[in-house]
Amino acid sequence: AHSQDGMKCVLQRLNPKALRAREILGWSEDGTGTWHDGVLAAFWRRARAEERTTRTWLCLDGPIDQRWVETLSGALDTGGSLTLS
């Protein structure tokens, strides 16, 4: 699909209840501290790697788990949307 200004639009959907919080956000290994990206981080990296002519929307489509959403709540605007650029 393309937006009104002709830019390509890509939609990535993620059901947050299908994965554990650490699988969504990422985790650090005990002892080594090695970081492993979660699905959301992997989506974000892929979106950032796209050409500047592509807009990528990451949609958390499903029930939200209060335990991990608190991590994101500080970044939400007054309408409850998370906008990253």
C-alpha cells in the first residue's frame, strides 16, 4: 500500500499476548549481560533499515499485558499512541 504522498507503507502486526514480555521487548542474559532483542526491537531495526521512501507501522494488535506496557507508558502521547521516529 502507498500513502497519499506516494510513500510505501508497511504494516507489521504483533499480538502481545502471543509472547512473553521478554520475548517482546528483549532481555539480558544473567551473568554475561548479553542483550537479546525481542520481537518489537527486531521490528524496529528492520523498519529503520528500510529506505526513507517507506513508512513502517508497528501495530500491537491484541490485549495488552499491564506488566510490560508500564515500560512503554512513559513514551505514550495523551491519545495513548506510541510514536517513534
